[in-house]
Amino acid sequence: MNTTTARAYRAHAPETLGAALAELPAVAARLGGTVDDWRVREVGDGNINLVFIVEGPRGSVVAKQALPYVRLVGESWPLPLARASFEHAALVEQARHAPARVPEVHHFDESQALVVMEHLTPHLILRKGLIAGTVYPKLAEHVAELLAETLFKTSDLHLAAADKKQKMKFFCDNTALCKITEDLIFTDPYRDAELNRHTSPQLDALALQFRRDTPLKRAAQELKRRFLGDAQALIHGDLHTGSLMVTESDTRAIDPEFAFYGPMGFDIGAVLGNLLLAYYAQDGHEERPGARDDYREWILAQITAIWEGFEARFRALWAEAGTGDGFVAGLFDEAADAPAAAAAKDRYLRALLADSLRFGGMKMIRRILGLAHVEDLESIEDPDRRAAAERRALALARELVLFGEGVASIHEVAPAARFHRLR
């Protein structure tokens, strides 16, 4: 994971990357053979970076390189290369707490904004599996593990205040990617932004309605202030079904370049919100009405199981490793204090559930009315069917944003999702 000696940055292509990796003895040994034996493919389908798979006689790696601009838009939207440093640091920190849930980093070259990491194979991007209707038996358990371990152990509940502040200092500079989130999620869907897009003309009236929805806009700005100022833990910052790689027995999170210290509910909500989008998108992927009813219910069951698994593990960590300055356990040593301590933890988790649902609703809205959409919905070829699914998703999303604080249990989410699908 050592950083290579600084040299002038250049964006790689399949024709140039092999020679660069050949200079790294550990990576070359992992691949085996020589550069002439390696197959290099550019496979990036994201919005921002270059991603290569490099295969050799002995093994394979993934090399991810930041570009000095947003790939989806082009050079008119510049981005700092330093975001690769934040991704690398986040992967290292996440691996300390949940090593089985992230890829191993083999090498980092700061000057080239290049991270070389484990090639997750035969893993598939979760989003593609959801479109195909594939069941992943370990998904909820693994996502709950990832969220609980990484969020709790980077929070004030586990860390001394000075230690947490020291960790925060580095990620405070990830301002450019945070700004993308601040605009694309919390602001642009609620104004006539140039980069917005939606299924048109089917959603034209609804998009205008959202831009005129004063209670929703007010809630969006309240949540934006939370995102700006509530540094609860190190969050992935872009943890959706496109940044989870899965098999039937394994789940890993990738692409934490948006990482910074922010509200825990943003990460949890991103996962839940994207699963809800997948739930509504099933109508556009089934061969006949009702063909995916069982799979729809499986998706809803994952939402419930992720939260319940997260909460159980988070509470266990709080009991076992609650050594931080954010909740001084020694103040509640007396038996008479136990109910008060338990009530405080209950309030914390209830508030976190509300945050998760409200941030999840925000993520759903931006994926339909903002710039970057999701393949679950975009791959529905019939625009009328796509728009119908999007309307239902937007109805639930608005309800979550405005009324998420009133949700007493995760078990209320599935009935609400079904109601808006069938109305």
C-alpha cells in the first residue's frame, strides 16, 4: 500500500497501465508472468473515474484512477485528483473494522491518483443482480455488519474525542465531493437545475410539483444542514446498490471516495433507499404482472433485516466497546442507572432510524429527478412503465422525508412501500 514516488500525472489507458504496474514488484508478482502476458480492460461504468481489470497468469487486480474531472459530464466539471487519497484512506480505515466487507488494497500511488486493489470475482454489482432478480442469502447480514462496525467504531461512542478529531482532520478536505452531494441530493432536484433530468414528458408535472413543494424543500434543507454539520462517524458517502459487490456468500463495499465524517443515517439511508428503488423497478423487469411478487417481498425483507441486524450489532458494540467520550459508560454503573442508560440508547437508535429513512427518501428523489439516475429504472425501456414506477417511488420518498421522524419501527416501511405501489 506504499505510495509511489511522485511524478507527473497522466490518465492511463489499457495500453499504458500494464507498464506502470510492472514497476510495482508486489503487484507484478500477484499477476504473474510479464506485462506481455497481462490482459488489461477498462470497465468503468461509473460517473467519475477510470476502472481497469488487469489479469495475469497467476491472478488479477483492479486499478482505479481518478480523472481531473467528472467523467459523466467532462472537462467542464473539474474535480481534484486528491479524492483518490480519501478513497484509499477510507478503505484502510474500513478494513480495520470490517476487513471481510471491503476489498484489500494492494498499492496506492498518490501522484497518479491510482488505487490498486483486490479484484472481486466472481462478484457482481448488487444493482445488476437486483435487476436480474437474484437472491443473495447473506446480503442483509453482511451489510448490517459493514454499517455497524464501521459507523460505531469511528464514532464518539467508541473513540476518545481527541482521537476522532484527529481522524476527522484529513477527511475535512474532501470538500469537492461533499459539494457534489450537497448540490445533487439536497438542492438541485428542488430547483430548475441545468443538469437535472427525468422521464419526460411523463414526469414533467410531477417534477414541477416537487420544485414547488415548500414543506419538502424545507425538509431537504434541514437534512442538508445535518449533512453539513453532524460529524457522527466516518461515512462511506455513496453507499448504494451500485457500490456493493456480491455473490451468494459474500458482500463487499467499494468506491468510498465520497467518505467524510458525517451523519450515520446517510449511509444507512442510501442502502435502504436504493433497495426501495429496486423494489419499485421490478414492475418494469417482470415478464408478466405478478411474476416477481416473491422477489419484491424478498427486497422488502432485506430492508427490514438490514436495519434489525445493524441495530442488534450496534447495540452489542455499544455494550462491549462503548469506550468513547460521547457516552461515558461509567456514569451509569449503579444498578439504578440502568433504565436511564437503556432509554438513552433507545432514543439514539430511534433517531438514527428516522435519519436513515429521511436520508433514504432524499436519495430516492435525486435518482429520479436529479442528474445521476439508477440502472434499475433507466433500463426499463418503456418510458410509461418506467414513469409509473418512478411516480410510486417518489410518493414513498416524499413520505419518508416528511414523516420519517414519526416512524416507530422499521416494520412500518414495507407496508408503506406496498401501499404506494398499489395505489
